[in-house]
Amino acid sequence: MLEIRDIHVSYGRVPALHGVSLRLRSGEVVAVVGGNGNGKSTTLRAVAGLNPLDAGSILFKGERLDTKPAHRRVHDGIVLVPEGRRLFPRLSVEQNLLLGAFSVKDRHRTARTLETVFETFPILAERRRQSAGTLSGGEQQMLAIGRGLMAEPDLLMLDEPTWGVAPRLVTRILDTVREISRRGISILLVEQNLQRALDIADRGYVIQTGKIVMEGKSATLADDPGIRRAYLGL
């Protein structure tokens, strides 16, 4: 579904990605893991069209993606749930969700998707009239994911979905991510918590200083002694 080929991205004169390549098949959950400042978020932003490429290419369903503006990529079925959630705090839960459906012109489809989101995250249904800014960190993350689902994506990219979330909700959110993938939505997951990410992912890529340094099945990466020492402190 997604193929990133040798992409290079920089911020001004500062290089951020140095030839990153990865693949994601339809229906997979693929994790990109590594420490802060190593290029995980930049990779997602490049796919979403928020960071231009200096070199390389990105293909989605076999077609060149990197030549398209960000809003066209949403229409094509790619949605990024950004780090920090980026909600509209003064708007209600329901208003935030409906903003995620701007690319869907059929009101009946939007209404059905809204009900599916409420079934996925029942707490959002309970708080549908409540301002987004009054939700807990975990509830806000659920809202951010729900808003992404409103665009009916084929590929959902999640940037640090457990950031700022109470430990008791982390497992629930990641379990829900896995459940979403079972509906046929492919997931590209960036997560600092390597163990949590690999628990739900099919495959993973380890990124370090803007380069992919290791890739493989999640179980293989989780058992690798070097990965365990570097990222799990074991």
C-alpha cells in the first residue's frame, strides 16, 4: 500500500532524514520506533505532505504521492493523527469529529462513520457536547484518533498516540488501534514506547539519526539483544 523510497528531508540546512525506505502492506500495523529527534515524526509528516522531500519518492497504492499537496493525500485515503493531538479545545467533541470529515461529501456516510467512532470510543459519545479542552489526556487522544477515522482513511498514521496518556489508558488505546486495523485500515505507528508498539505491530523499523538501522517482524525486534539494551534498558 505504501512504499517510501530513499527519502531525504531537511529543516532548512539541517538534514533530518538520510535515505529512509520502508514498506507497509494493506492491513498491516507497522511501527517506526526510536529515540526523540531521530526522524520518526518527520517520516510521517513527509508521507502526509507536511514536509517536502529533498530527494527520493513516496508511492501510495502504486502511484506517486510526493507530487501531491497535503489535502489531496487526505482525499486519497491518508490521514495523520499528529503528536500532541492538535484539537480545537473550545469546540465540542462532536464538532471536532465532524471537522475530520471535511473530505467526505455524503452526509449519510458521515453520520454512519460518526456512530462507528462513538461505538469505538463510547466515552466520546457520553461527552459529545463537552468542550474538547476539558477532556483528560487519554480522552483527547481518543478524540484525535476518532477525528482521523472520520475521513474514512485507508492508511491511518499515528504519531505518539500514548503521549501524555495515563498508564491505565495506554493499553486500551493501543488495543483499539489493533482493533481498527482488523477493519482493514492500515496503520503506520510512531511510538517511543518500543515494547508497547511492538506488542501490537506486525513489523517494525528502528530509526536512528535519520536512518533505518534495523527492520523485521515485531517479535524478532523485541527479542534482539541490541534493541533491548538500547531501548528497553535490559
